[in-house]
Amino acid sequence: MSIKQRITIWFGALVASLLLLFSLFIYQTYESYRQSLMRNRLQRRAVAGQLYFQNRNEFHRSSYLTLPDQHETIIGPDNRIIYKSSGPDDHKLTTGLLAEAREKEVYFKYNGRPWNAAKEGVALSFKVDSVKYVSVVTAYDLAGRQASNSLLFILFVGNIVLLVIVAFAGFWFARRSMRPFDQLIRQMNPASVNDFSFRLQSTSRADEAAYLASSFNELLGRLQALANSQEHFVAYASHEIRTPLTVVKGILETSFAYDTQLADVRLSIEKALFRLEDAITLANSLLQLAEVEGLQSVKMQQDVNIVDTILDSISYFGEKHPDQQIELTLSDIFTAKSEVTYVMGSSVLLRTVLINILDNASKYSGKKPVILDVDLADGQLVITITDQGMGIPPDQLGEVFMPMMRAANVGKVPGFGLGLTIAKKIIDIHQGTLAVQSIPFQTSVSIKIPAKSMD
């Protein structure tokens, strides 16, 4: 069932329910009014029973103004019938009704032939010369019942006609409202969406369809970038893994065919192990990237001490590269608030980020001094690592976070182009930002992570 059909059905059901409730309200209101009017007319005729004892000529003269099938009875104090109007009497008087009527006015209904609806009656008492009499008047409200039946018929037919009109109107409005979505659906055929360069074109400007088209196009853009990145990643990773393995195979085959001395065999094995170490390092980096991509920020809800994490990262990197000089600079604001400032996340992952960036800074600057600045600004921890290396070409700055992407000017500097990719994903998990700025002989990597204070 399409959305247009469901909108039409639900809209029709809602309107039908409202019409039914409104019709019931109108009918019950009229029926209450008819019943009240009929009771008043019966009451006035019953009260007129006093004229029978005061002025009989006037009483008989007023009897000409009667209701359909009207019958009147006057009962004495001993329940003896004093007066009874002409015509058949289809209501049987009971002592209980008479006793109740002597105390208060009684309104009652009963079934009487040949009418298809109930007749109505009123019984009340009055005194003449200190003697209490009971007057009982019954009649059938023919005009009121006819008007009630006519009203019921009008409401029934009117509801059916209105429901038909509402159904057509609801379908027309649903079809008109869904027209922008129909236009989008017609564009989304398999031949069109096989290519990620496909984009939806919306004729509407500021409605849900336009928002959906914009979101879908943005998703396609991300998928296109991801597909391009994945294609480049697979091609480069396959090449990088294949190269050391091919070299290892060649070294071993050559050694097996020509090496006869133990020293030559050991030298070939050392070369093979060196190449295998590169392959293992690349495999570990790829596994780390896959692990980071599977992490979620909600799983990292521990407080991270910034100072301990930074010092631990510098210490670990110093053990790995003892000849690399790192200049740590802490701003006055950070120094004053360092003891009460923390970030939410993982200290292990943040240490991985710092080590990867420090490693790049050291490697691409030829072991020149690296500056690490730490500051607090606008509720964020700001870590900036600056080196004096070769820099990144301006046209490649936008590609530095792509996996396996390396700048064209790196030359023979070893690496796989995964350090910044892993760092960027980790910072994204921490809801922060990672930015790279580069000019000749200077590259700065800025990390910003939301910080909290225990003040």
C-alpha cells in the first residue's frame, strides 16, 4: 500500500469519525429538544384538567387543540376515573403510577399501536377544594418524530456524500503533497544510481523532499569519496604489501640458487628479514586502522589526564628516538588549570595520535627539533606540533587524511601514509578536530578536543 493510499484512508477515517460524532451530537441535541418540548405540551394539557371542575365549557373547548392520538384521564382521590376523553385508551393506569403522581410530576413512555416509536405521557396532581386529583395525558409526537426521522436521513445521506467528497479530496491532496517525492523516486532507477556521481534534482526548495534530496546527495558525495579512497587504499596497500614479499621471495630464491657460504646465506636472510619487517609494520598499521574505525565514542567515557598522557607520549617516543629533540611548551592558562582539566576518551588512543604525529614530524624533518605547544582556549584543549621539515605541497593538503596517501615530495623517506589517517579517526571519535597547515620548511598539526574542568 502506497503512502498516498494510507494518507487517504487515515484522513478519510479521521473525517468519518468526526462527522459521526458531530452527527450524533446534532441528533441527540434535537432529540433532547423534541422530548422537552413534548413534555411541556403534555404538562400544560394535564394542568388544564383543573378547568374540568372550574369551567367545563372552557375545558371542552380547549380539547380541540389536541396532539395526535391524545388521551386524557382525570382520577379522583379514591383512584376512581372521573373523566376520560373519547377514543381508545392504550395505556393502562397502575396504582403505583397514580401514587407517584400524587407526590410529583411523572413523565413516562410506552409502546402504542400503530406507531413505530414510543408514545409519551405525563401524570401530575392538582387540588380543587382541598381535594387532590390526578391528571394523566398521553399522546404521540407525530410532527417531532417525523422531523427526527428526516434529520436522521439527512445526516446519514450527508455523511455518505461528504465521505465520498473527502475521499477524493484526500487522495488529490495526498497525490499533490507526494508529487515531489514521486519526482525523486522516478530519478532513482538502477541505471542512474550505479554511479556515485549521480545526484537527485528536486524541484521544491524548502520542504521535506528538498531536505531528503540534499541529505541523499550529501550521502552520495561521502560514498563517492569513500569509494575513491577505498579504491586508492586497496591499490596502494596491495602494491606496498606485494613489494616487500616479492623482494623477500627474490632474495631467498637467489640465496637458494647461488649462496654457498654461510656468511652469504646470513646476509641474504638479514635482507629478507628487513623487508619482512616492513610488511609486518604495514599489516599492523592496517589492523590498527580497522580497529579504530570500529570504535564508538560512547564506549570511551573515562577521564583522561592531559599532562600524564602528553608526558607519557614524549617519554615513549624519546625511548624509540633518543636523538630527537622535542620542545614542550605549556601556556600559562593551561599550567594554571592543568590539575582540574580533563577530557573524556581513551588515553591509549590519544597517545597513539601524539606518537604518530611526532613520528611524522621527526621523520620528515630529518631529526630537526619539534615543538609541541599545549593550550586551553574556548573550552577546548589545543595541542599543536610543529616541525621544520620539507612541508606538504598545497594541492595535496586536502588529501593528507586519506589512507595510504603520501605527498609527492617525500622521496625515499619510509612510511605507508596511515599515521594521519589513524590520528584523524581517533580525534573524530573524541569529537575533536585535526587540522594540518604547511608552508615550505614548516608543517603544523593542530589538535582540538573538548575539555572539561572540575572547578
